[in-house]
Amino acid sequence: MQSASNNQNSSDSRSFDDGVIELPNQQHRRSVLQLLLWISAAFGFFFTLLNWQSNAQMAIVEIALATYSLVLLPFARNDKQQFKVSLLFLVPLYSIILYVLTMPTSTETGYVWILVIPVLSHLLLGRWFGLGLSLIFMPIGFVLFAIRFHDNNAIFNVVATSNVILAGVATLVFSHVYEVSRTRAHRKLLHLATTDSLTSLANRTRFLDVFERERNHAIRNNSDLSLLLLDIDHFKHVNDNHGHDVGDEVLKYVSATICHRLRKTDLACRLGGEEFGVLLPGASLERAISIAETIRKNIADVPYTRGDKLIALSVSIGVSEYGFDGRDLESMYAIADNHLYRAKSSGRNRIRSREMMRNGELDLALAD
Ligand SMILES: Nc1nc2c(ncn2[C@@H]2O[C@H](COP(=O)(O)OP(=O)(O)OP(=O)(O)O)[C@@H](O)[C@H]2O)c(=O)[nH]1
């Protein structure tokens, strides 16, 4: 027999693959990348015109950068390629900035472009890769600046050099700190928006997102996908007899017990009140029924305990399978809900599915 208290917190530590959480972050960076490519193309063509007469070498570099930015633009629309395209954009851009600094016609104002390196790197590559790329290109920029102007006392003196280095370090530190706090705040916000605050399970919004992703995966790989719909039996009595606070604790306990048996790729969600959904990627109907039976048995076998108080619990479960029972969440939910209703009306503490109806309304609970 499992200990009830052992299970109480396990739902908190469970984490589903964060692909869904990461997506908005990638979308944000993709938008920044697209904007930068447009700006780079526009500025490139503008400076080409400006330098055409006076500095043909510079004009060629600028028109090449502008054209290259336009070539990258279609690839930047793909979220999955965002990191690769960012690197393909930033490395040549920084190399050009450094090359321009070494030109005999360059002035000390060209240095300000080195300050752009940490900002762009962090915006497009995130905190660690952004920091890494900045730490490669910024020191090279400082060295080239020193080589270029070392014999010019008006520019290369202690005050001016300290300003150059301090401004560079400050921009690097602020870009990094900003990106770290932005990423943390973004993750926290997404977590709050996609998690049920009482049970720490996924909420309905996240469930919909993950279902779409798993459905696409099932179609691509011709794999199974099943859905469990669980509802605590006579939960109103728990609230009425023991109070709403105990009711909340029972909800947490049931959540933890549901998660106890699941794999990392399965997703449990609180759909509302005392109703839960469990998405089982890769699970056939047979396997889903077996998982549902384990959950049902665990909850029925181990009453919720609080001090000397014992509260016997049970759940009814409806099961549906992708393909046979529908090809979208709405249909799968409707079928599972129908089975759940039948499980309730035929006595509760049992599982219902298409398979069981075919086998003459076999009832797993009765087989106990
Ligand atoms: N403690 C607590 N109770 C909740 C919460 N959300 C919904 N409930 C209660 O859950 C109960 C659901 O009651 P019913 O829909 O009648 O269902 P039931 O008593 O479980 O009966 P069956 O589902 O028919 O077995 C209601 O009393 C709600 O107030 C919550 O977040 N916390």
C-alpha cells in the first residue's frame, strides 16, 4: 500500500517537456531577427549610396551586407532555424564591423558599433551564447581600436581609452543582466499562465497546446495517442463533510496520485473543479486502460489521511483513443466525457471506453 503523504507533493516536481514553454521565446527572437535583417538591408543600401563616390571599397562591403541580409530573411521566418540564421547574420556582421575599424579611412566614431555587439548578441542568441559571442568579438574590437589609434595621442590616451573600455564593459553587463531577468520573467509568466495554481498541474490552455503538438507528432509518426478524463466521485461530500480547505488538499492528493504512475512525456491537467485530463502520447487504448486502472486502484486503495482523519476516495474515468474516437481534442473529449458519464451512472469507481462497451460492458471495478 502506498503512503498517502508520500504522494502529496510529487505533482510539484513533475515537469513535462518544455517545448511549448520555449516556443514564445523563439517567436520573440524571430521577430527581433527579422526586424534587424530589414534594418541591416535598409542601412546597407543607404550607406552604399552615401559612400559610392568617396569610398568604393566600403560601398561594396555595404551592398554585400545588405544583399546578404535580404537573402537570410526568408529563412528567418522559421522558428526552428532562428538560432542558426542569427549566427549566420551576426558573425559576418561583426567581422565587417571589425574590418571597417582597421581601414585607414576609419574614424574613432566607428568604435560605437562595438557597443552594439553585446546588445544584438543577447537579443538574438540568449544569455549564454550572447555572452560568449560578445566575449569573442568585443576584445578583438578593443585591440583593433588600440592598434589603429595607438599613435594618435588625442584619441589614444588614458581617459579616452578608459571611457572606451568602461562603456564596452557596461553595455555587456547590462545586456546580460537584462537578458537574464527577461528570460526569468518570461518563464515565470508562462508558468503562471499555463499552470493550475492549486495542484501545479497543467491548466486547460497548456493542455490544448500540448494536445496539438502531440497530435501532429502522432500523425507524422503514425503513433498512438490516448486521453483519460477523470472525475472524483461525490467530491461535494468531501467539501460538505470536511470543509473546502480539506477539499483543496484532497484535490492536490489526487493530482499527485495521478502523476505518480505517468511518464515524463504524459501530461496531466486539471480541467476544472474535480475533473482531470491525462494525455498519453504513444499509448494505445489497451495501454491507456491499463494506466487508468492503476490510477483508479491507487486512489481507491489509499484513502486520503490527515491526522486521524481518513477520507475514502474514488474516481470514474472515461478513455478515448486518437483516430477511432476522433481526430481533434473536441471529439476525443466528447467521447471520453460520454464514457465518463456512463462510468458515473453505472456506479462510479470504474473505467469506461469503447473497448469495454464492445466486450459487453466489462467493468474493471467489478473484477476487484
Ligand atoms: N475544495 C474545492 N472544491 C471545489 C473546487 N472546484 C470545485 N469544487 C467543488 O467540487 C464539487 C463538485 O460537485 P459535483 O459536480 O456535484 O460532483 P460530485 O459531488 O463529485 O459528484 P459526481 O461527480 O456526480 O460523483 C462542488 O461542491 C464544487 O464546489 C476547488 O477548487 N476546491
